[in-house]
Amino acid sequence: MLTFDEALSRLLDSAQAVSEVRALPTLAAAGRVLARAQAATVDAPPLDNAAMDGYALAVADVPQLASCLPVSQRIVAGSVGTRLQPGTAARIFTGAPIPAGADAVVMQELCQHGADSVMINHLPRVGDHIRRAGSDIAAGSEILPAGQRLRPQDTALAASVGIAELPVFRRLRVAVLFTGDELRMPGEALPPGAIYNSNRFLLSALLDRLGCVVRDLGQVADDLAATRRALREAAHDNDLVLSSGGVSVGEEDHVKAAVELEGRLEMWKIAIKPGKPLAFGQITSLGCEVPLIGLPGNPVSCLVTFLTLVRPLLLKMQGVREVIPPAYLLRADFDWLRPDARREFLRARSNIDGGVDLFPNQASGVLSSAVWADGLVDKPAQQVIHRGDRVRFLPFSALLN
């Protein structure tokens, strides 16, 4: 069996990133992957402006507390005042441009307002409460790197410097199919021996969260010929084929054999728990090779292998720069004294005391454990965990986007 790191390295080395680029309105670009780095077209802020409501004045005109100045103008955000007359103050509001001749803003709470004048009860310093032009972003500087999956704050930053459109890679097209004569959909009758197809909901939602175009080909019978036909169909006009089930060694597991007949198998069986049976290969379609990953049928195995192996591959295929999720060292508030030859990903939940608790049943069919958990403990092979040890924790919040 390949180690987890070997398997991940092979997957990432095989990844072919999409090259098609499309211009999208910045308002619609969140969640997409930026194809080219972006630079600011203007300074941000474009002018010196007030950081709060108050009075703009010249520091030299306030030699002592309780200095009284006539108010010569009123400046609101979106307007531009005139040069400040010496010995006067300007009523100013947050975001409004600082008038020429002023070098500080005194917040209104430190002033006593009159009808046409103001008493300054604070000795200001030059630059107080003034946001300088370009202090956030200088025109021409890079604001977003290529390969960034655009978050709401990224598109807001682009908008703040006047970028109306962003170049993004097209969305990945992923075909999904599910093997197993025992599978039924919710709402259908459940005869003896049958189970509901939870993986169909799981994979569709995971792919959707990653911004993929999901092409659901439904259920495939436990039959070699049917599996081959499904793989050929799935490979047509898609970037990746993702299957669930049928990758083990049972007589009714046909994905491995079908891949070998319709293309080539590059990887099978990984030293990971849960999720040892995982197939990776290429399906030949119209002279082109389309990558395929066959995930295990057990729902937790399907989830764990998707998050730890498929997700990084998809991100790299989308053009994302950073594909490995961050891990956090947390205190184990549990004992795990059963070393395993495989690398294990344990369903766990962080607690308010800075530690992490373990779900008591780590079987690969216990889907409720993934709902209870808010992440995975990444445990190296052959290692035990004692209460109080530091463990690598992968939060779902970093794995599901």
C-alpha cells in the first residue's frame, strides 16, 4: 500500500489545471479562482479623509485647552470642502476629505458645540484621526495574487480600488456515479438488505461547495459491463470522474477492473484509515485521458478520503495556489492506545478548554460521528495518543471550502 503522503503527492503531480479564463463582474466573482494577479488602479483611500466625526482644524490654532474656533464650513462624505480659513474649524464627518489647511481632526466627543463655533477640549497632534491617501493600498501595488480562491473580502478589496471585472478560471466539471444494487433514494421503499444512498448527497454537496459543476450520473448496477459504460459516459466532456463504492475486492466490486479495461489504473489501496480501498486512474475518452478517483462506499471513508485527497486535487485542478489545509496543534483530551499501520483520521470535536474530544465509535459506517465532530485528528501511523499529548487537528471549517 502507498502511504498517505505518497498517494497525495501522486495525485497532485498528476493534476492538470484548467486553462480557460473568463471575465466575471466583480460582484459575481466570489468563490471563483483568480487567474491573474490584480493591481490597484487607484490609491485607497484616494484622498486624506476623516477617520471619525469631529472637527478638522490646524493644530497651531489650538494652543491651549478650551480654545474656541468659528466653524467655517461643513464637509460630509462624498463632498469636497474648500481650503480651511486660518483660525477656523470645519465640521467634518467620517470618510469626508480633509480640507487643505487642516492637519488634524478632533473627535466630536472632545468638543463643545455652539451655534457657529466650537470649543476644543483636547490638545490635538498633527495627523490625529486622519486616514492618509494610499495608507491602505498604493496605486499599482498587487492586491490579489493569481490562484486565490476569491472570498467576499477579496472581491470587496478589488471593488475598493475600482476593479469592475475579474479574470477567473472556468469551473471544473465533475461527473459522479454511485455503484451498488443495494442503494435506494430517500422516499423510495427500503426492502431488506437495501440502504439509502447518503454518499450521493454527500459528494454532490462537497463538490458544490468547492465551486464545481456537478454532473450526477446516478446509480450504476453491480455489473462490469454497466460499470464500463458508466465510466465511458462519465469521462465525456468532464474534467474528473468521481465514483463511490465498488473499489474493494469483492466479487461485486467492478470499478477497479472497469478502469483497467477503459484506461489505466495508477493507484489502488492506500495506508489510510478509514478509506484504504481508493482507486486512481485515467479513463480514455475520444483520445484523451480523464482522471478518475474511485472512493470507498462506507460514508465516513468516502468523506475522509474526499477531504484529505480529492479536495487538494480539485483545488489544484482549479488553479488554486495553496491546496493543503492548515492544521492546529491541540491538546488531546482522550487516550487512543491502539497503534495502526495506517495513518488515521479520527472524528473529533474541539472544546472550549482548548482541547479536543474524540467520538467514541470510529467505525467507518458511523456517519453520525461526522455530524457530531467539527474536524479530524490526523494521527500518524503506528502512533498512540495519551491524554495531554498535542495532536494535529484539521477543522472542517478549513476542509469544506
